[in-house]
Amino acid sequence: MRDYRRVELTYSEVGATFDGAFPNGYRHVRGRARLGRGERVYAGAVHALGSFDMQRRAGLRVRASVGMAAEGVEVAFGFGAGPLRLWAPVRVVWLVNEPLRYGYGYGTLPGHPETGEEGFLVSLAPDETVWFEVRAFSRPDRWFVRAAGPLGALVQDRANDKYRSAIHRLANARTAA
């Protein structure tokens, strides 16, 4: 994997998914889903998110130099197959690790088909409901994404559906143990 530590992110609005104040000029995505109830579901969701298992279960290949997300870590997500696999490099730009909230946001690096940021957050509410939230802003960066037009938004929406489904399955699988 290419060493991106000295490479700048492809956008300037770093951290905007943390507070949800999305910049103009990008497509905005916000989504929230109930994962279940209780501390075991929450612990399962935290592990699935932090270990990048959510992305793996959603069908992506993951190249990461660490086992758990941390601020500053570079990760590349691959989709497609064999020689047609496209890698999307990102860097974790913020991380929240609190007793009742866990999540991170990553920003795009050169070579990613889009430019922008995507953030994920799991939380345990006072009524023990476990929530998963997606926040993202992006716009096409490569010619083939621009050429895809509205199809690119559909692909992004489908990926977020897969993330929600994957983290739901992973979080609830740990409760059966």
C-alpha cells in the first residue's frame, strides 16, 4: 500500500462530519438506524466499527496497518474484483471513544474516486437503544465518477445501506455469545 502519511487530504473542510455542519458544494448524506438494545449490542457495534469489520462485511477489501481505527491512520478500501478492483484511500481525521459514544470520520486521499469525508457513530441512549449514524459529504473526483452522474449517488446510498446492514448483523451476532 502506498505511504500516504505525507499526502494531504483532497478537501479542506476536515472534520465537518464531526459536528454535522456540512460544507456547500458537496452531496450530503445523513442516516440513522436502530441496531438493537443493550450494552452487548453496543459493544458489538463498537468492535465492528473500530475494527473495520463493518466495511469488510459490507463487501469491501480493507488494507489497514492497525487493527482498530485511530486518528491519523490510513486505510484503503477496495471494491470490485481482481485486476478491476478499485482502491479508495482515506485517513481517519477524528475519533470519539467515550463510554456511550464511539465513532470516527475519515477523509479522502489522492486516488480516491471521490473527495470528501464520511463519519460513523454508534451510541447507547439512556433507554439502552443502540443507534448507528452515518454522516458524509462528497463529490466526484475522478472522471468515471463524474461521468456516472446520478448513478454515483445511488452507489453511495447502496454502500451506506450495506454498512447499516453489516453493523446490525455484527452487533447482534455478539449478543448470542
